[in-house]
Amino acid sequence: MSTAIQFRKGFILFCCIVVSYITIAVYKRDVAQGFCDILVRSDGHAQSIDHFKEALAKGQQRWTSNENTVIVGREFFQYLASQLRETAYPGVDNYTQYVVTRLQLKPLRDVKPLRPDFGPVFNDVKSFGYPIEIRPCREDNVRGLPKLFVAVISAPSYFEKRDIIRQTWLRQLQTDSLVNLVGFGFVIGRTDDRDTQQKIESESSTHGDVLQLDMVDVYYNQTLKVVGLLNWINDRCSGVDFFLKVDDDVYVNTQNLATVVKHLDPAEHSVYGTASDSIVRRDGKFEISPEVWPWSKYPVYSMGAAVLMPGSTMEPLLAACQTTPYFLFDDTYLIGLCTGKAGIAVRVSDRFLAGYAQQMPEPCYVHDSIAWLTDSVEHLNKSHWASAEFYKNVTTCIIEGLDGANQTVDQTKEIEFYFARSQP
Ligand SMILES: *[C@@H]1O[C@H](CO)[C@@H](O)[C@H](O)[C@H]1NC(C)=O
Ligand SMILES: *[C@@H]1O[C@H](CO)[C@@H](O)[C@H](O)[C@H]1NC(C)=O
Ligand SMILES: *[C@@H]1O[C@H](CO)[C@@H](O)[C@H](O)[C@H]1NC(C)=O
Ligand SMILES: *[C@@H]1O[C@H](CO)[C@@H](O)[C@H](O)[C@H]1NC(C)=O
Ligand SMILES: *[C@@H]1O[C@H](CO)[C@@H](O)[C@H](O)[C@H]1NC(C)=O
């Protein structure tokens, strides 16, 4: 295993776009096929471009596999890489070509493609294990209310966060009957700690709302976790109108969520959230190296902490994940790369994930927002009381009317949320 990784690391591949830059006619055919062809030699052996061309002309240096692979020196690779660096994001197909060539990914020929027209399969998105499961979604129709499945992304040891959600907005969603909540689950990965695992098992038998995936629950595996969740929904919850995915530090204003879900069309090929800035960071927590992501920006994507997706997008999204190499950031990957591949629009509103709320959110903030971030269990709890008081008309939201006079917002009136269609 580790020698295989070393081998892979050693040979860094490069992309077809660049091949066409240097117009090596020999490779035109492979470019068209979408597979690429330049490897970097791991020994760092420097070779000049002339040497490279010469070698090519003589037919040397071709990798002897029938994939038409060529090995080049690292110096030459660096030259090629520098050509792509900080250029515009070239679309998901070129991303796929780039990663496939860089990591020398081989299509998984024994995995059945969900959408043959999406191209070769690189990720086995259908074979996740689920050590702890929730019930499949209910199928019943309730007074024509939209069927909603809610998944909260959590981590094995975050028992308190899950509890406060059960006591606050989740209970509200279950009792208010503003939507038809056909399924709910906290999504966690595997833990090696036996005590934690036992606690999770008893939590699951008490509440029946834990969906555990058979994968190590670490930051670097978030993308896998989200794809594993998508697969579960696609298998067990396919009749759902909408799927809400939120993190366990998000407070959901269930009134506004219900309003949104009621007014959106579940057949529309869009996902809904709040746009992120798409800035590629070369240091800090969200650092990504130019080798992994050479381009200057990410595609437009929405912040992963709160996203609403119609059930009809689950299958195409999963098919897109099957054919798009994984990327570290799950939100960029799912709502960015995979939506692009599946031809699903990303629609955004600043009111969806309204940012970090004040410790005691203002009545007008509650009125205007669908969800927001909290920094602690107490903060989430306070958000709940601030919301409850606003909707019970204990607190009021006063705004300046068009005539300049103050007016009290009627908290019983639904608000309209507008989702801009962001350009891919
Ligand atoms: C990306 O790929 C498409 C084909 O899918 C191609 O037309 C385009 O020129 C490529 N490169 C860039 C920089 O967009
Ligand atoms: C991610 O999960 C997979 C599957 O369990 C595991 O093989 C891999 O080691 C995990 N990655 C990390 C960084 O733990
Ligand atoms: C949440 O707030 C309520 C009311 O203020 C309080 O009774 C309860 O103990 C709080 N729960 C937590 C976990 O902080
Ligand atoms: C809410 O309270 C205000 C006064 O605080 C009152 O004017 C208004 O009619 C109340 N609205 C509802 C719907 O009860
Ligand atoms: C509107 O309310 C604000 C604060 O609540 C107050 O300072 C302001 O004087 C009011 N304006 C009018 C026109 O009543």
C-alpha cells in the first residue's frame, strides 16, 4: 500500500490542456479522449525541453503501458505547472482531466456507472458501510406538505451539540407540522474510541437518529462523509422533495425553512445556499497547494454548513461524484464541482446562512434568516429562545417603512426569499 502511494507520489502527471499548449501533435488523439499523458520522474532528474522533444521524436520515454504515457523530468513539469498557475478555473471536465493525470487515476471498470454519459468512473460511491443506521424515509403524504429529510453533519464525540439540537429546532420541526419531516439523522463517521462508540450506540437506541458511516471521522475525510450520506439518501430516501444538510453548530429557523421549502419547486435542477467567496487560499486553515488546485478561483459554490437540495438532484449529484475526482473541501466539491458536472444550478441568498448571530439574536435578524452559525451549545440554545420569543410576539422587529415612519413587522406573515442564480 505505502509503496503504491510512494510510486504515485513520485510520478506526478500533468494535464492535457498543457499538452495542447506545446502542441505535440502525437497526443491530439489522447487529448480528445480526455486522458493524459505526461508523467514527472520522481528522481527529480532534470531534463530540458529540447531533450524532451528530442526524446519524443525518437520515440523514447514513452511509458510502455498502452495508455500512451510519457515520462518527463520534474523541471519540465514545473515549467508546465507554472503555465496553469493562477489561470481561470477551466470547468469541471478540465479539473477531472488534471487530477486524473496528476494522480494517474485509473477508471474503476468493475463499478457500474450511474450515468454512462458522465464518463469514466473514479469513485466507488455506492459501496459505503453504515454500522449504525436510521430508518428509511417515511413515504406518507401529509396534507400536501413538502417531504423533507434533514441531515446534521456531526462528529462522534459531539453528544451535547446533538442534544441541544434535539431539544430546540429539531423538536420545533417535528411538532410544528409546517413541513412533512420524513426522515432525520445526525451523520457521523467511525471512532476508534470504544467508550465513545458505546455511548453512540446507546444514543442511537434512545433516539434512533444516528447515521454512522464506516469511515474514519477526520477533517480530511469530510468529502467522503458527505458522499456517503448522499448515497444513503439516494438508496433509502429517494422520494423526498427536499434534503437539508446542516452542520451541528447551525441553528435553523424552522418557520423560514418551511416557507422556503413550500415555495421552491422540487423539480427544479438547483441547489440553494449562501455563496462563499470562492477565494483560493495558499495558507492558513483552508490552504491548498497550487499542485492540487493551480487555478486562481474556485467555481461558485455555497457554504457547506447549510444547503438545501431537491430530492431530484440526489441521483445526478451522486453520478457526478462517481466521475469527478475527490477534492479536500466537501462544499467546493459537492456544491461547485459536482453540481457543475451534473448541470445543476447553484442558487444563493445571503439570508440562507446568515453568518454568526449575536449571542442573543435580534428579532429582525431572526425574522430575516433561515439559518445561522452559533459558537457554542449555549449560543444555539439562546438562538432558540430568541426565535421563540419573536414568534410568540414577545419581542418585535421594528423597521423603517418607505415613508420613514417606524413600523412593526407582523411576525405571522411569511417572507419571500429570493435566490439569485449564480453564474458557473
Ligand atoms: C476545458 O475543457 C473544455 C472541454 O470540456 C474545453 O473546451 C476548454 O477549452 C478547456 N479549457 C479551458 C481553459 O477552459
Ligand atoms: C478516510 O476513510 C477511509 C475509509 O475508512 C480510510 O481508509 C482513510 O484512512 C481515512 N482517511 C483518513 C485521513 O483517516
Ligand atoms: C437552554 O435554555 C433553557 C432556558 O433558558 C434552559 O432551561 C436550559 O437548561 C438550557 N439548556 C442548555 C443545554 O443550556
Ligand atoms: C404583537 O404585539 C404587538 C404589540 O407588542 C401588537 O401591536 C400586535 O398586534 C401583536 N401581533 C400579533 C399578531 O399578535
Ligand atoms: C424609530 O425607532 C427608533 C428606535 O427604535 C427611534 O430612535 C426613532 O426615533 C424612531 N423614528 C420614528 C420616526 O419614530
